[in-house]
Amino acid sequence: MNGLVKVNFQFMNPDVNTTTYIRKIDYLELINNKNKRFIEDYEEDGNSHGAVNLDQIVHISLLED
């Protein structure tokens, strides 16, 4: 699917979770401790959805489709 992976972001606020799609290369950079502050997220069809502020995220889970 256009090089996208489905992920779940858990934010500092325990009441906030979101499931979205990000580029696979961005996911690999995140798990390899690259210093990024923002990451673009996408809808399931590959259209850009906006940006996520990574300063507020405490955990990222890779989800299987």
C-alpha cells in the first residue's frame, strides 16, 4: 500500500490514542532513534492527513492489517 504502514500512537495524555498510516521509511527512522519532531500521517487510501507532533507521543505500535 504505497509504502505505508499502519501504526498506533499513544500520547502523553492517557485518554488519547490514534491509529493512522505513516511511510515505512519514517517508521524505521523512528524506531532507530532518529530525532524527528513531526511526521506526516496518511489516510488508508494514501492521501496526506496532516502532521503529528512527536513530542507528545510516548509509544508507537506497528499494527498488522
